[in-house]
Amino acid sequence: MRHSKNKQPQADSLKQRILQILRAPSYRPLDKVELSKILRWPADKRAELRAVLRELETAGEIACIRKDRYVLPKVADLVTGKLQVHAGGNAHLLSETPGQKDVFISAPNIGTAMNGDKVVARIMHEGRQQRGDAREARVIKILERANTTIVGTLQSSKKFFYVIPDDSRLQQNIYVKPPAPNGARVGDKVVVKFEEWESRHVNPEGEIIEVLGPASTPGVDMLSIIRKFQLPQAFPEAVEREADRISETVHPEELARREDCRGQFIVTIDPDDAKDFDDAIIVERLSNGWRLGVHIADVSHYVRPGQPLDREARKRGNSTYLADRVIPMLPERLSNGICSLKPGVERLTFGAFIDFDSNGKVRKTHFAKSVIKSAARLTYRQAFAILEDKPVPPTPNYERGGQVHLDAKPVPLNVTPELRERVKTAWELASLLRKNRFAAGSLDLDFPEVKVWLDDQGKAVRLEKSDNDISHQLVEEFMLAANEVVAKALKDRNAPAIYRIHEDPDPDRLREFRDLAASHGFRAGDVTQRRELQRLLASTRGKPEEYVIKLDLLKSLMRARYSTDPVGHYGLAKVNYTHFTSPIRRYADLLVHRALAREKIGSLSELNEIATHISTTERTSSDAERDSTQLKKMEYFQRQLASRRPEALRAIVVDVRSYGLVVELPDCLVTGLIHVSSLPDDFYQFDGTRLCFVGRKSRKVYKIGDTLKVIVSRVDAYKRQIDFVPVG
């Protein structure tokens, strides 16, 4: 172990020496042997040199060109990054170099690279000015495959078997040599390990390594997503053993070491079906302001560095919430047990205590390991009812994943006068913090969510929209405040730490967004100015196009990620920001807890690797969650299509094309098409100037903003497309 600890500094030193040589004005491209001579590197350590060169190349800091010679990428017009393939076949290369713009790559120039692959691409100087991309590139080398396995459906022709990938971004079918192994049958979902793929003009070949079962079998759809994104399932035995050794009760000696908050009126506010409660709050009114206490489950007390629980949590990076299950970062004994801040039981927490003045400005902060006994568990619905002075619903008994258990009776909530007063006092402070945040330039990028309710067979039976109402905003503002003061404390100490960052956007991408918004009828000035961007967003509020415009803006911004460099958060308009409030489900927060407690959490180099890794696992989870929800939405509409009495749903026209109306179902957050041929009782002609359809006889007009009642008429689950027809 001692040798491995010394190995990293040596590798870092060698990296710096190599980069120094390549940056020299007189440098000419050299191969490994020539570099080793200049470095005076011992022949018996050539393997170490090769490993460091590979690391630098994979990181995009150097590039290997013809005759295996090394250069700085910029010198050879090369860029390194991850490939993001779009449904149409074209792609963008997402640069991992700060300040470097993404690059467009057309389908013919992708070669045999696939979505998520880490590649090297060469800039093509003719560019694509006509579509707004200043640079276009061609993939010349695949550094790392994102996946060596593909999930798809087995099909056959007369001469061979082939697999159609579930991911529509993969344009080629994969040939499987007959006979299909492992008892696979046509129509089965299978996992294919594909072999080397050398030419885009020839389909890749592969070997079936797992048969998931017929696509219609309950659970196979979610299992396909788990395999597609290579998500973990069972925990290793060593992890389960360590979790089993953790006591369900808190030791009296540990209680004595902590700030005792058990007598305070602390509450949790979470979704209806939550099981892991990792944050609790209390707000007290002071003579000249408020005191906020944010108590977060002290996962770091139980999960110790280097132990099996910690290693597995780091590997997973975060929990993943699929439509029918949760794939947790930590075993259930911790996430739903000893670390969950259930009402009426003692729990160890890490508290952030913030004093605000009457204007909502931070006056004083302190942090302490604490112990609490939550006074009440509220759902968002219950908190909202209290704030609106409406009857408070009981607490439902749901299992995580959304399964409805009709025999589990809801539990009435004891709404005492103190509980009402506490919740309302909390909103007084939260609403002020929210007002201040937007006054400082924060962008309103909150999106409603749709919960897919499933029956006991895992079939989608109901879609339920959840808006970001004041109960959600109450919790959100307090979590943001805690994250902000913790980030400032860590930055002031100048010690290595992990931050949540959102870098400033590329001005060109913002200007493209402005043009796109203008095409929807929303005019704006210089959207590189935050106030103008806020004004544009405000002008869409409550309009049919609001969701589409917000989504387009989100695509124009940088993606939030983890970093050791505390550059702040553009979207939230915060100079200091990190993630502190969810250590049950995010490894970043666990590291932040350790750093706040002044524990050593690793060198800057190690933390950079962790930050990159957990940013990747977060993206993977986000994609898997979105896929699972979309899949279940498609299933819901397929069942509607098969129903004798399909439900009439509210739709709003958000765009008009020559072939029909693009509609959004605001209660389901689904976009679909009403083909012009489906418009009733007349022949309709497209008016491209006014963007509408006009009936030839009736002169009836269909335009953007119209509200219709529709039923589903066609579902293409593979392409994720739904067609509707008007009713009524």
C-alpha cells in the first residue's frame, strides 16, 4: 500500500514534465522512445511512461498522431471529448476542456463511434456556418467505448439473426451469428456484446450474452434499462455485511458528543412516497430576523473512508430513481433505516445553522454534529394545504417506485397549532430568500414533473403532474441556503473540496437560443445579460410555449457538474455553491460532510478524478431515469390506445407545421402530433405566414395557443412518437 500511495505524485510529476516538453516552442512531434530519451526515463520503467501517456491522451491533454507521435491537440486541430449522438444521426462532441466549445459532427463523420464514446476528432475548417455551428469535426480515433454491450430486440431474416438496439441513436442493427444462443427467441430482449467494429459501411457483429425475456413480460422493460445503462443491482456481500453490523440505535456516548436538538420542533417535508428522509428543518423567528436550522442525515458517521460501504458508494456515485424502483447508493438498512430522519426517533445529523436579518441577508453561520428527534413527517401536499389554509390530507402508504397498495390505509396527520405556525413561519423566510435570489439574477428553470403510477404488475395506470408549488419552494430555498453557506465555509478554508458548479454559458449558444425563442414569437434583446434572459423567461410564464422555451434554454447552457474549482453556479446566480443536503443518495454530499468536519478527503488530484466520475454517474442516472419514465408514458398511451374508452386529454398547440399541429399535453408533459388529415369536418390549408391551419369552408382556424381535447391514435414506442386526434 505504501508504494501505491507514492505512485500518484510520481505520475503527476511525469505528466507535468511531458506537458512541458510538448509546450516548448521548438518541440517537434516525438514518439514514446524519443520522449523517453529526452526525459532520461529508465528502460525498465517504460510501462509507467506508457501508462502516463495513455492517461494524458484519454484526458485530452495530448494527442497521438501519425507514426505514434505526440502533440498538443490544439497544434494539430484536434479536440477530445464525449460524443453525444442525436436521434437524427448527427452528433456533438462535448468538450471536457473548460472554455472550449462543443463541436458539431455530421452522421457520415462519426465513423464507428457511438453515443457516449470518448473520441478524438479533427476540426474541419470549412465549418457549417449555415446551421450556426462555427466548427465541424470528424472522428479520427475512439479512445474509450462508453459501452461494449447493447440492449435490443432479437429479430431474424432467412439467413441470419440481428438485434435492433433499444437506443434509437444507434443507427445500425447488430448481426448475431446463428443459431441464436442461450435459448433466445425472436422478439426477446437480449444483451449483446459487440465485437470490433471497423467500418461504418458494414454492420457490427456481436454475441448474445444474456436473454432478458419477451419484451411483454412484466419487469423486462426496466431490466432492459438497467442493462442498457449498466446500473448495479445487488450490493457485494462485504458491503451488506458491513451494513448489517451497524446498530439500529444510537450509542449514548455519541449522543453526549453532539449538539442536542432533540427538544426542538424539527420537521421533514418530502414527496408522498418517500422512504429516505435525509433533510429536516426548523425556522425560529428572532427579534430582528430568523434562525434557520437545516439538519442533514450524518451518513459520514456510519460510512467510513476506504471501507466496503464507502468504496461501493463512490463507485455508484448516486442513487438512481427508475419508474418502478430505486437503485440506491447505500443499502436499505442505512438509506431507509438508521440514516432516515423518521419522526419520533433519535437520529444523528450534521446541522447548518444560519441567522438571517429582517431583509433575508446572512448574519451568522455555524455548523455542528447534532442529534434530533423529528417532531413530524409532512408530505408536500400536507405542507401546501397548511400554507393555503385548506384541509390537510392524510399521509398515504405508498412503496417507493409508485406501486399503489389499496389495502394500506393512509395515516391521519396530527395538525397541531404549533405545526401550522412553524410551517407558516418557515414560508415567511423561504419566500423572502426566493425573492432575493431572483433579484440577484437567478434563472427560473424549475420544471414540473410527472409521476407515473404503476399497478402491482408494474404497468402504468396513471400519470400525475407535480408542480413546483410553494411547499416545494419552501424546502428548496432552505437547501440552497445551506449549500451556499457550506460552500463559502469550505472555500474560506482553502482546503481541497468538491463543489457543484455551473459555468457561464457560451454567448453564441445564448444568441442561437434568442433566435429560436423569436421563432416562437418571444422577442428579446441581449440575452447574454442575465436581466434580459430573466425578462424573456418571465414573458413565457403561463404561455403554451413556456415548457419548450425553458427546455431550449437549458440545452443552451452548460451542464452543471462537480469540480474542485469553486467557480459558482450561473443558473442560481450564486458565487458559492456545493451539494451538502443529500448524502444518502449522493457521494458528493458525503465528501462535503467529511470536508466540513475537517476530515482528510484526498489530494486535489484524487478529488478531481472523483468529481469527473460522479459527474458521469449523475448523467447516466439522469438518462436512465428519463428513459424509464418515457418508457412507462409510452406504455400508458399504448394501453389507452387499446382501451375501448380512451381518456380525453387536454392538449395545447405549441407549434404549427405544414403537416399538422404539434401539441403538448400539459398534465402529462408529453408532446405529440395531430396530423392535418385528422382535423375534423373540413379540408384545412396551411398558412405559413400566420402559422395556422384554416378550414376551406368553415374558415375555422387552428393556431398556436389553442386548447383542444384529444385522444391517442398511434404510438411508436421505439421512436417515442405519439399521434393524437381531436375529440368533442
